[in-house]
Amino acid sequence: MRQSQLFTKTRREAPKDEVAKNAQLLIRGGYIHKEMAGVYVLLPLGLRVFNKIVGIIREEMDAIGGQELVMTALQQKETWEPTNQWSDKEVDVWFKTNLKNGTELGLAVTHEAALTKLMKDFISSHRDLPSYIYQFQTKFRNETRAKSGIMRTREFVMKDLYSFSRNEQEHSVFYEKATQAYCKVFNRVGLGDKTYLTYASGGMFSKYSHEFQTITDAGEDIIYIPKNIYGIGLSGVSPTSAAVNKEIFTSDIKKELGIEGDFEEKKSVEVGNIFTLGTRFSKALGLTFKNEEGATEDVFMGSYGIGPARLMGTIVEVLSDEKGIVWPVSVAPFQIHLLNLSIDDEEVNTLAETLFYELEQKGIEVLYDDRSGVSAGEKFNDSDLLGIPTRIVISKKTLASGMYETKTRKDGVVLMQTKEALLG
């Protein structure tokens, strides 16, 4: 991608009504556009990051047997009435509308009931189970306040996976696999050392659920972390080494959950959650199967959610510095930011164009800053703001040396390298 061809431009200042750091930096960098409070457009750079995150999540869901589909955002009243979730008293964030014939519809808040209803056409026997279905699909929630940038919005894409099992034992095996898959996701996007598996309220579904909470001052939650654990790390985590959400933290919680030691209080943001749904939806909507003896049983269910855009915003909140965004290599829009500081010098320009071509031929994603009329200082500032992992500088000075100046965005290490080294 040539930076001169990007229709988006960097900005010195974010909109005055934008208070969240993640949105400020993403807007300034040309990653997103604010349509209205709680509603954002993913611009080309932002979409590249978003798709990288989606790709990581998809790989981990496929690895544990997930099968992907896309359900409808328009939801029928009749689908949600059996679980009493159409009621605004029970679910107060519905966006509801009417067809021209007067039929009342809702814009999907979630999909437990809708998928349960759909699976009645595909599950009838124990041979049809277990089944693990997921999607990346737009959800709509009429939030009272939306002040956390892309971490809390009124329109967003969620990865929601639903498990359908014969019984609680079969469900528990998959629940642990899903827990480990989530740990892998957060490690791969660079948040593993600041993300904790966290006990939370199970709400109407079960006594406890599990959240994945990332430590950040921008978070809306408070969690209590045992002082002897340090995030999910590279080895994963077991529920016995989990943190506890403030909403359920009591003097008896350590004994009940078997957690030893002292706790410290931290602000955090929820980046994922997993629930045991049990038979609440299957009973209400009539999703049953015949067991090996021919008797009818209710399907046992679970729910597992991650918001890719919320994860994107959390990465910005946690990993940015005073100069701008710092993307992990795994989700960066490009691997290399190639800066031509002497665009009007024919020899330098030829060298830069050649390197750009050869890097792309190697399959390396490059954003080439070929803009004319932009000072070296502006290009350096923009590069820091955009947060691409590696910067390569080409100028008259580097041309004379026969080497290429590279700098890593994360730790600022500067090296002089040959073309052969750059091309691997």
C-alpha cells in the first residue's frame, strides 16, 4: 500500500468530544471514523487490524471443532418470548422496529435463543451431538452510555460460539477446551501477561461464569487478583488460579473457590466471557435429542463470546505510548513502514521503489510512505502514531552508507541492515 494513495490522513488532534484514549489514537491515525456516540466506521487501516484479530480468533475456534455460520441480525419476537428476553424489563438494550405490516422485530442483542431454535432442525439424536457453532456477526445494543471508544459501542461485531452437548460432563470437557483456546487468543494478540481468567456471576444461567479481564485504567470493572499469579501467560491457566470480579467478591470467596493467598485490586476491561447455559434455552424452545436408550433429553448448552473491535481498542489502551499506537506484529495492519525521506531524489526514489517491490514479492506487508511535500519530522511522527512494528528509512544519508536504517516501534532498537538481511 502506498501511503500517498490512502484516502485517510493522520490528524494532530482527536475530536474534542472523544475521551477514550483508544478512540483518540485510532481516529488520529486514520484507523476509524466516529459516526456518532458509540458508533464507529472501520477505515482501511482499521479494517486490516480488525481482520487480523478475527483471523486469530477463527483459527482457535476451528481448532477446537467450531463450525462457522452467519445468522440474521433481524430477530423475531416469538423467538425470544419463551425465555422472557423480549421483555424490556429483562433485556433493556433492545433496538426494536416494525415491518410495514406491523410485525415487531428486534436487532440482535445476542443469539442464544435464535441458534437454539435453528438447531431444532439439525439435532434429534445423540448421534448429532456434540456440536459447536460460531459466527462473527453484528450485534446492536441500546447502551445508555458509550464513552469507552470502540470498547463499548451500540453497533459491533461479536464472535459468539455456542456448544450443544449430551450432558454436563460432555459440556465440561469442551468448556475447558474453550478456556484454553481463549488463552491462546489473548496470548497471540499480545495481551496474555495482562489478561486474567476471572470468576464472575453466572446470572440467570449458573452460579459462576468466567470472564477474561485485561488490566487497564480505562476499564469499567474491578477485579481482585491473587498476588501469586501474573496473567494467563504462555502456558495457559486453570480456573483454580483465577481472579475474582468485584461483583461476587466476598470474605468467603477464597474458601469456596479454593484460591489461596492475598488479593490486589485492579481496574480492568472484559475482553471475553464463557457461560454454562445448561438447559435453560433448550427447555424453553424444545431442543431435545433421543439418547442411546431412546429416551428424550434436553440438550446441554454453553456460550462463549469475544468482541474483536473491543479487543482492538484494548490493545491500543494497554500497549500504546506517548507517541502513539504500538501494534503487536500479529495484528498490525502492515509489518513494515517504509519511509522515503528523499522522494524527489531520483536515485533514492529508485532504491525505495525497488525495495518496496521486493518486500511485497516476499509476501511482507508494507506501507510505503511515498508522500511528497511532507517533512521528515512529519513522516517520523506519523510512523510513531500508526504503530507499525518495524520502520525502514531510506534517504540520501542511508544511500551513501549502502545500508538501510531500521527501527522497531516497540522498543526503539535502531539497526543498519543490508538489503539481503531485510529480505531474509
